[in-house]
Amino acid sequence: MAARHGDGLWTLADPETAPDLIETYRNERAELGKPEGEIVLQVLVSWGPDDDAALEGARVWKGAQPPEYYVDDWHDPVAMYEHAEETISDDEFREKAIISADPAEHVRRLREAEELGATTVAIQNCSGADVEGSIRIYAKEVLPQLRSVGATSSA
């Protein structure tokens, strides 16, 4: 649908699913004789003064992670959150999102997202532990290091 009717593709920067989806999108665009368009990869990030604070600040977003929510009929946010807590470990959540107090980890993982084929990386700031602090850290330590890569970072 994105290849036929859209101007680009927007999806999560999941290294397991994004490469195949991007390849399918690009192949379909080429077959249709259309320009490639934008490839926007969305990344959930959480910074905190320490790794535990970063995790706790993003925990509410863990409830949106199970893939069945996107194909099954879920309507109760409390049940969704409880289900996610039961089925997704904190380590798995850290793999799906960038959850760290270390700005270098944020830079490394955002570069990985760009290397998946993004023309734009959309950063979803879920730093509930210290939202303003995360913005300052990104402004001073993360985004300046990313300006030299091909993708456009937007926070």
C-alpha cells in the first residue's frame, strides 16, 4: 500500500522486520516506476540519570510493544500493560527501544537504525524520568554526533 499509494514508508526501526519491509517497498516502487520516496524509521528512546531511571521512565510504553496488539482486538490499556509486563522482559524492551543513561549508546543505536535504510530517523522521546534532561543530553551529546550521518534526525 505504501509503495502504490504513498510518498514513503514509515515503520519501526526493528532490525528483524524493517530490512525485509524496506526491500519489499523499494522493489514495488521500482516495478511501478516511482521514485523511492522517504524511508522513516521510528525509534523509541528513553534517557535518565541512570539506566534504571531510564527504564522506569519508559515503562508505560512497554504496554505498546506486543505485536498482537496490531492484529488482535485490544481496547483496555490496563490489560494491555499487564499483558506486556507478563510477556516482554525488561531486556527485550531494551532491545526494542533505546533505554540508557549513556549518550554514546543512544548514538550507536540511532546509527544502527539509519543503517537499516532510513532516510529519516524519527525519535520518540519517552524519557519519563527526566524529559527536559533528555532533551538537553540529546542537544549537547547525541544529535551533534549524528549530524554527520546520512539520515535526518528529528526529535
